Amino acid sequence: MEIVTVALIAIVFTTFLYLIVRESSPKGLPPGPKPWPIVGNLLQLGEKPHSQFAQLAETYGDLFTLKLGTQTVVVASTPLAASEVLKTHDRTLCGRYVFQSFRVKKHVENSIVWNECNETWKKLRKVCRTQLFTQKMIENQAEVREIKTMEMVEYLKKNEGIEVKIVEVIFGTLVNMFGNLIFSQDIFKLGDESSGSLEMKQHIWRMLELGNSANPGDYVPLLGSLDLFGQRKDVADCLQGVYGVWGAMLKERKIAKQQINGDTKNDFVDVLLDSGLDDQQINSLLLDMFSAGTETTASTIEWALTELTKNPQVTVNIRSELLSVVGKRTVKESDIPNLPYLQAFVKETLRLHPPTPLLIPRRALETCHVLNYTIPKECQIMVNAWGIGRDPKTWTDPLKFSPDRFLNSSIDFKGNDFELIPFGAGRRICPGVPLATQFISLIVLAVLQNFDWELPKGMDRSQLIMEEKFGLTLQKEPPLYIVLKTRD
């Protein structure tokens, strides 16, 4: 009798959800695959939705609609569709869809990434735009980044001939670069697994995993507040763990500033403390800076080194340009504008391996019309930057890694050319684009200038696995391991 009761309850609940799905589908949506009852198109996505979306775009065109449970999702899959979403209708479609796992109290409303485009968001973004990511600040910090890069080189030289998981070394280097940009000090010592970098990395990567994990509340909002699998609690714990990495440094700086003739370093923390932001706003902003500036950049550099491993002629071309422009001296950031092939290489890496394959999902603030289709209010919008970068209608031989395609091209990734939008566009574009590209270029050049490398255990480059691990960021799976040899 108990089994029959449970079955009846399940049938009633299922029927109720089906009626919601059927009745809530607005008219005039873009075309898309027919959804199943209850689950919609969830079972059609698999583990790599960015790739599946690109295939669906071949059938349904610029915009297509999916039902993920009861949620209506519209996917933009071409430069034209991306331009409509990120430029033409940017104001209406600039809302943020926040994954249920990330809806941690006091975090979303103080985050540049997840908050709405409200007054708090504008205040935080202005601080970044006018204080952190200015050309003057970037130039003033160049020497620090060069020093941290050379510390990475010296660390790698000590590990010559040893199999190295290169993304971890790069991540640690980036953490220290940001540590000096923000706090005027290192966060940790390379190779010291008891330091804050490892703890920070584990917390950030754990949050990204939680953001990519299935949460019933993302598909049936009625379940959102329940946190059935404890994912929101896990994210909250990760947040507190990351805040703890820099908590002591913030406290010391506050005390110093309160003293008469207190020690001030005029770095980004001083800017934040002088700007009237409260502790939660500072913590959320620092988390945005560290997570966006370290994990995604480290992953992009790993992909760049992977492509160099797989394409030795590209390595030869960059080194030849480097030798002719820089010579034997140590490369500096100021050399980068004089290295057009290197810049083309970075663009090609970002085309095939955008840090955030589907960008961060948007939400329609009001009903609007895009390409003669209706986008209903509260609809979730995804932009497939990965698919756009591999669209055969836009790119010749799109799966081939060829920096040469950018040598005589004006296409850039600054948000004006919708064929290449690894950092997004419009008011939601990543504010740290100028700094991110400096990180990528400088670290790649330092590795190329100082090392040759090979794959472990005599593996041939033709055996290199190029699989992707889908998430908010696009990580290489498995990670790249290399054996380095110092160049003469």
C-alpha cells in the first residue's frame, strides 16, 4: 500500500510539472528540438553542452530554444546572434542568471560577476575600471609581473628533467602576480603545498565544479530554496575558505591605515579601503578578481602551451620573431606590442579555447524581439563563444590551429568583433581583458625563451589528448604534463 501511495504522489507531481512546462511556453520563441515532458531537453545535452549546442545550431540556426526542466533557455550561436544579444539588446538582456549553487547570501549582491547592473554593480565596476585596470596601473605593475614570471622560470629550472603539471605552476605564479597587484606582497611560495595558493586553488576549483554540477533548482525553480544536495552550503564554505587566505592581510592593512602616519602602499587594497566599501563588498570583489584572473588565465595558458606542443612550427615562428625583436635579453611586457605573430597566436588560442565557453548566462529583464523571435522576460540566454569560434561559415578550416589567419586581420577580442568574443561584450564584458592578455603573453614568452620541453615517458606529440572538461571554464582534460630542458 505504501508503494502505491508513493507512486500516486510521483504521478501527481510529474503531471503538475508537465502542465507547468506545457502552459508556460510562450509563443514566438526561436526553433529548437522538441522537449520531453518534465525534463525538457536535459537528456539531449551530455557532458559537453557547448559542443552539443554547436551541432544544434547547424540545424536550427542563429538562435534556438531549449527547455531545461521548466526553464526556457535561448542559445545564441553565430556572430549575428551574439551581436543582437550583447550589443543591440544589451540593456534589456543584461540581467544575470545565477546558478542556484551560487546564490549564497551577501555574495551575489556584492559581486561584479553575479549581481544585476544596479548601483552597487556600477560602483564596484567603476572602482575596477578607474583604479585597477587603467593603462597607467597596468604599466606601473609591469615590472612586478616580470619579476614574478622570472621567479617562475627559476622554479622550473630547479625542476628540469622532472615531469611537471604546468597549470599548477602557472596558477601559483598568477596568484602571486595578483597578490602584488592587490596587496603588494606574495600570497605563497612556489612549490610550497602548505601555503595559501593550494588552499585557494582547491576552493576556487571546487566552486567551479559546484557551479557546473546538476542542481534540481536550476531546472525546477520551485526546488531552488531547498538546496537538496547541499551545494549552496558547500559554495558558502569555499567562500569563507578563500576569504581566510587574505583575511589577515586585510586586517593588518586596516590597522595600519587607522594609525597616525600609518603605512600605506597605494595599492588596490588601499583604494578599496578608501572607497567606502564594506568588508563583504571587498571580499566579493577580491574573489571576483582572483577567480577570474587566475583560474581562467591559467587554463588559457595551459591550452596555449598545449597548442605549441602540438604545433612545433608555431613555436619556431614565435621564437624567430622573439629573437629578431628582443634578441638574447630577457623579454619584457613592453616588447609585446612589437610581436605581431605572438599577438596572433594569443587570438588563435582564445578562438579555439575561450576561457568561458558559454560565457556567463544572461537573463532577459523584459520581453524583447531578437531576429524576429520573441525572447520572454526571465528567459535565460546563453552565448556559445566556443561554437562561434569554430563556425565554418565564419572561419576557414576552423578546427586548424593557425595564428596566420589573424596576421592581416583587424579582428580583435575587445568586444567589437563578434566572431571572437572569449571575454564577452557589452556592459558585461570582462573588465580585466587588458591585464589577462598581458599575463598570457608574458608567461608564454618566458617559457618559450627559456625552455624546450617534451611530453613524459617518450610520448609523441601526435598522442597528445586535446579533450575538454566542460564547466564555467574550459579546462584541459587530462592536464598537460611536460618535461622541461633549459635552453642555452
